Amino acid sequence: MLLPRVNLISRLAAPLRQLGPYTAIELLLPGGSLIVLSLWTYRHRAWFIARARRTLATLFALIPHHAPTR
């Protein structure tokens, strides 16, 4: 009974430890939300760039292309 609870707590603890500094910045600094968003984007820029490229490729694929008319 205790082991599943320990596993759940340990799975939740790691992401919360990563959020700690972001939360402190957001709460203590004016404009903290914007600062945290920019820091998170910079830290995860490889993931963010890949995601943006995939989204742009999807949007360009959905835009109808017309043949030039004379």
C-alpha cells in the first residue's frame, strides 16, 4: 500500500522541483510572468523551435496555393 504512494510522490516531486525557481521569480519580481515565460522559452528553445517549425509547416500545407493567372 505504501509503495504506490511513494512512487506517485516521487513522480510528482521532480517536476515541482523544476518549477520552484520559476515560481519564486514570478511571485517576487514585477513582470515576473513575462520574465518566467522568456526564461522557460530560452531554456527549452530546441523543443520550442521544433514545435514552431512543425506548426508553420502544417499551416503552409493548409494554405491553398493558386496557379498564377495571365
